Amino acid sequence: MDSRTLLALALLGLVCSSEGAKILGILPTAGKSHYIIGAAYMKTLAEAGHEVTVISPFPLKNPPKNYRDIELTGMLEAAASQDEDMFKYKGSGFGSFAIMLMALYGMFPEVVCKFVLQHPNVVELLKSDEKFDLVIAETFLTESLYGFAQHFDAPLITYSTFGNSMWTNDLVGTPAPPSHVAHFLLSFADQMSFWERLGNVVATVVDRLAFELYYLPVQKQMYKEGFPNAKISFEEQMQNVSLVFLNQHFSVSSPRPYAPNMIEVGGIQVEKPKALPEDLQKYLDEAEHGVIYFCMGSNLKSKFFPEEKRNAFLKVFSTLKERVLWKFEDETLPNQPGNVKIQAWMPQNDILAHPKVKLFITHGGLLGTSESLTHGKPMVGIPIFGDQMMNVEKGVRAGYSYLLDYDDITEESVSKAINTVLGNPSYTKTAQLISQRFRDRPLTAQQTAVYWVDYVIRHGGAPHLRSPAMDLSLLQYKLLDVYVVLKYGRGGGIVLNFKEHLGCKEVFRIEPSEETVDKTECLACEMRFDTEKVLLLVVYNPPGRQRWAQILATARPFLCVMNGDLFMTPKKGP
């Protein structure tokens, strides 16, 4: 028995020895892919002995005894009333970014959060005397629903169905330097050119402004309406998230800074392969030259492909020796070749695990990507919106994916994409290499999630994991006040503002002499912290050690000295 197995058994023993808790899961979105991730958490926790209650539009057909559904009846119909053709959200570059930002911030609050908070089954739960030890909620434009935590006086854990974003980072104080952490709606990787970094900064600022000025006020209003007797404010609830789970892993995404209460559990929905239905098993087993699996996910539907794009795929498929399994939502497919089999639903993970599958044609969603990489299958990616562009671009740069632009789908481009991946063994070899890294963990994603859920419960919400950054304003966090003082503190107007801001009693300057800039120049002020007077001395172009001694000797006992010479412009002259 190796060391990793022993560690897993020890941690599982710790998990199983803890008393089962009552956990409320908020899985509010009508997208099946989002539900699959949330359900993976809740089913795993139920198997670990916890008593779970799940609010979602997808009740389990055969739930275990300790798993209770509160069904959001009517949500699927309400979501279906929106435009089903998600291909219309396809854009390019910043056009795609703008389209998605408007769609997300404009659509979701009404369709999801208000529907949940006003649903009779949810209202009944809120009026009940039930108690919960923990609330788990999806972080996908659902901030008003975090109020369930304060209502039941329970710690809050949130989870992201994709990777980290501003929505998750803000909850726990995780930094996201735009120099190497790309916005999730852009296709940039971690190593960006100057123009990509510039675009990333612009996108981040635009998103921040839209989020703070337009979107959050809507969520705040729904929080007030849904929880009129809330114990804490909307802002306070946003600041009281115990832990965030991310559906990503550094082997596929990129190393980046995380707060200690932001945990990667990429691939948590990936289960051990199950037996395939008899017809699919036979179809795959008898494929002499292998199988191509084609699926655009649960939100994008292949039946909405424009006719010319659909026919481009069919013409190419008809020339291949491989068989094709296509998740296609209509019962019939005009001009369907003999080597193509269609079904409205297919067990994706079980299919990708089959050794005869040679290629996965996908939209680039993180569910399909993680399942494909788990089983070491290369991909042709057709990203449409959201994080799909980034996921596919990462695969292209790593060498296990080929990008097929939706706007450029023709018979020639489809043929080139498929034959490039099938004809170049490096794609499969790279996918298998990444698969080894993705699966190489001390605990499975499910075991990791159970451990951290129990950790939060055992430690009363684990407040010791909370980052001090959560208590800083944007001005303080970015050190903007410090930079302003150090760079512009010599100007009279700025000095007066600085004096007023800090409550200074005296402000004076020591100017350099005209013959040299090597003399001391500083801004000094006396202020009061609590009951003590402190002399703050900002020194520019500091002289030698002897002059420092003279300055310090004339200062008061309580002295703060900040060396500001690094913020000055270089001296002129030879």
C-alpha cells in the first residue's frame, strides 16, 4: 500500500468519524451542466453520511434516504421561454466579451434569483423552523441567494462550476493580477503579449464597473426583498463566505495565487465509468477504426446549427473511416451518413472512457474538458461563449486541442481540424500526459470536497482562513493612497489633502538646495494615533548615513520613516 493510499484512508477516517451534519444546497440554475457539478457535491456529501437538502430544478429519480429535494417546479419552462439558440451569443474578441457581459448581468438576476426567492417551495422552507449546519450555494450570478446562510445562521460555502473569476475572488480575497491571470471571458492564456495584457486590464476594469454599478445593486435589492428580516446586510453576507470550491486544477489551468480558503476540486463530477447501454457498447466495440464523439454540451444544442454548418460536418463525416457518435437533439438528421449515430442524450463520461474513442469534438465547456482529459482524449474545440474560449485556447497552447472557429465552419475547415488531430499522434500523447498530471493527487476531488466541508463545520465556519484583504477598501488594497502621497506629496494641494485625511496638526517641508538634488527633501507631519503623537517623515533622495542620523536625532520618539526615492524621477545631468 503506497503513501498516498495511506493518506487517503487516514483522511477518510477523519471525515467518516465526524458526526453527520444538516447541509442545505442551493443549485439554482436551469443549465444541466451547472446542476451536474452541484449535484456531485451534494451526492458525495450524502454518501459521506451528511443529511442534505437540495434546492434545484432537477430532482433525483432515486435519491438516498439522507438526500431530500426541494424542486424548483416551473424553472425549466421559464428558462426555455428564453431564446434556446445560444449560438447567437457567439462573438469574436471583445465583441464576444461585451455580448456575454450584457447577457449575464442582464438576464440571470430575473431568471434565476427572483424565481428562486419567490418560489412557493422555497418560501415554505424559509418560513419553517428547520435548522442547517451549513449552506452550499453556486457562485454564478447568485449573490442574493447567499442570504440563506444568514437566515439559517449557518456558515456559507460557495462553488464555481468553472474556474476562478472576479465573482469568486472577491468572496475570499484572492488576488488576480491581470498581468498573468486572464479574464475568464477572454481567450488569453497565462503568458500574454503586451496588447493582450492591455486588453485584459481593460476587460477587468469594464467588468468591475458593470458589476459594481449595475449588477450588484440589482442583487442587493433582491436580497432585501427575499430576506426582509435579514440579520446582516447584503454587503456583510458577501464578506462572510467561509470557503470557495473551484472546478479547475492547476495541471490544466495555470498556477495562480489563492487564498487558503479557495480550493481546487477540478473534475469532481467525473465518476468511475459505468457500463454503457447495450446498443452504444456494441457500436463502440465494433468500430474497427475508432470513434469520434461529438457533443456541444447541454446548453448549446446541435439542432440549432445553421444548415450550411451542419452539412459541412455531415459531408466530412461521410468521408471518414471512423464512426461518429453525435449528441443531436432531433429524432432525425437530414443527409445522415451511415457511419453517424445520433441520440438526444448520451452518457458522456462513460463514452469518453471507452478505448475506441479517438477524438472528442466539443464546445470547450469545463465539464467535457475535464472528462476528456481524465481519459486522455484529444479535442477539437468549437467555443461559443463564456469560459469556453479560454478553455480551448489553453488546450491549443498545451497541444491537446485544435481550435475550429464557429464563424469559419466549412467543409474544408472541418476536414482540416479532424484530420490534423487524428493524423498527428502528438495530440493524443499530450492529452495522455496531461491526464496523468490531472489525476495525480493525494485525494480525489470528491474526497477533497468532503474533507474541506467537514473542516468548515468542525471549526465553526473556519474564520481563521479569512484573508485580511477582506477588510481593506479598494483604495487601501491597491495602496493608491500611499502611491499618491509618495509621488505627489510635495505639491501644496496634495499636502493639504494628506493633512486633512490623516488628521495632521503640522505639515512642513525640508527643501533641497539649488546647487544639488542630493540634499534631503521630505514631507513631514505630526499626527495622533490613539493617544500617541507620531511624526511621519517621507524622505525623498535620502543623503548618506550621517545625515540620516541627524534627521532621526531631531525627530520625536515615535517615528515612521518611508523612503520615497524609488518613486522619484531620475536625476538629470551627466
